[in-house]
Amino acid sequence: MSVTTAATTAHAAAETANGSTLSRRSHLAVRTLQIVLALFMAIPSAAPKLIGHSSAAESFDKIGFGDWFMYLTGGLELAGAIALVIPVLSGLSALALMGLMIGAFITQVTVFDGQYAITPVILFLLFGGIAWVRRDHTAELVALVRKRVQGTSE
């Protein structure tokens, strides 16, 4: 057995022991997807809302909640985009962004007559895939929070 084969076998065994059966290529593909989606959520999605661009302002006026909701939505999108590329937060961020996409879908259907309703559906599915693949990160985060809470309650 060569050193490379042994290292690959050890890496695969470690992944299986951690509950992860994804190959290195799969992890890289998901990581790339996370980065692409984070850039999409930050630049063409959150930025216009946060700077109060006229196109975003008009859309949110039509929704009827006012500017505060536009800034809140932009802030949530930006926070989700940043957290999506932080390993321990990536799974939780994907779950939160799925929730945001549910709201976006409902808004698209009820306010904008479903004109772009497919976009939040596609993003929801992509975030769902990330949340599933990164569920070990979410479990790790929950364990860290529990440990911290238990440490402060003693």
C-alpha cells in the first residue's frame, strides 16, 4: 500500500467516523456553492436593499412594510451570506436563508403575481442541500452553545 493510498484510506475512515461520507471533491463542490451563493446574496440581493437603491425601494413600497423592512431584509441577507462561509455557522445559515426564501416566495406569489417566484424556490433547494451536507457543523454549533450555557449556569 502506497503512502498516498494509506492517506486516502485514513481520510475516508476519518470521514466515515465523523458521519460524513462525502468525498473531498464533494466537500469542495459544496464549499464552492456556498461561496457563490454568499456572493449572490451579498451583492445583487442585499446591497441594493442596504443602500436604498430605487429598484429595491419601489419593490418594498409595493409590499407595504416601508423602508425599515427593506433594510432588515438586506441586513438578514448580508448576515446570512457572511455566515454561509464560516464553517461552524454554514449549516445554520443555510437553514435561516431557507426561511428567508420561504418569505420571498410568499411575497413573490402574493404581491408580485409570481413573476420571479422560481428564484426563491431554486435558492431554497440549494440552501437545503447545503444545510443537509453541513448538518455536522450545525450539530457542532449546538454542542458548543450547550457547553457554554451549561458552563455559565454552574
